[in-house]
Amino acid sequence: MFTGIVEARGRIREVEDRDTVRRLRIAASELASELALGDSVAVDGACLTVTEADASGFAVDVIGTTLDRTIAGRYREGSLVNLERALVVGGRIDGHLVQGHIDGIGYLIECVKSGEFWLMHFRLPSDVASQTIGRGSVALNGVSLTVAEVGDDGTCRVGVIPYTYENTNLGALEAGDFVNVEGDLIGKYVGKILAEREKQGP
């Protein structure tokens, strides 16, 4: 479990494609000393397991389903990624509850500076869009964000403060760039309950 508060940015230093696994080696000296083999870490919001670790970074293995549902298959050497270690029980939840289970891929439509912050407009996967509400939460590349506005066309707008823009990879995004999307956990459960009720009828 995570909170969507990014602790550090890392860079992909190597992508190794094996028979059934893609191994990503990530340069992340800020977090490396805090990670051990088997630890969970969110890489752009996707919960992955540390398979190698040294003083300069760590490695994770990405397999079929995760490659299909996330942007991990698009990483190249030098790609900038957001990183967060797993939540410690008893710690503050400064963002919102994020599982690290990516629902799908979205993309940035446009980013417009509005005074001292940025208004970012994203296309969401249809199932996430249907469960997203204004002033609710969404995680984009693992960043916990409050939804400013939801469009009828499967889009949403989020306001990004300077700190988040400068200390995550959101500030490096350009129109058309893909992002990992995880919808709000409560919204998923409510959607599931309502769908089951609808199946059962009156």
C-alpha cells in the first residue's frame, strides 16, 4: 500500500528484456540505502518488487500483465520515474490510499500554467473515468492528485502545485505522453457494488 506522495525521482539506467521478464535497473541513490531485496516500491505508481539493490539503485522485474497495463513497456534508458516506498503502518497518509495496482494507461492532453500552478488535462481509461468524481482522488504516475474537473468525454483536469511539478516526473510530460492511472479505491468498490445490484434487478 502507498500514499501517492512521491519520495524521489529515479532514472532507468538499463532495460534488459529476457524470455518472459523485463528487468529494469533504476538509478536512485536517494532511496537505494533504504531498499532491500523483496521490498515493494512504486515505480510511476506500479507496485514492483526489488530484485537487486546496491548503493546507487535497484532493479525490478516486470512481467506480462504489468507490461500490458502500465507504461513499463515504454521505458527506455534515461526515462525519468517517480518512486515511493511502501507505506509504514502507523505513518501519516498525506495523499490517499494507493494500492500500486495500475488500472490502465492514460495520456496528457495539455498542460497550461495558471498563475503559480499548472492545470493538467488528462485522458483516462474509460473504466477509471466512469468512477472519477470532482474533488475526488486519482493517482497519475503514482502521484496522488485531487480531481479539479471531470469531463463527459473521459477526461479530467488536475491542478499541480510547483513543488509537485518540480519534484515528480509530471513536470517533464509533454502532450501525448502516457501515464499510469490508478483510480480511487473507494470509487472501485462503490462501482462494483452498484454493478452487482444492477445485475440482480429490483
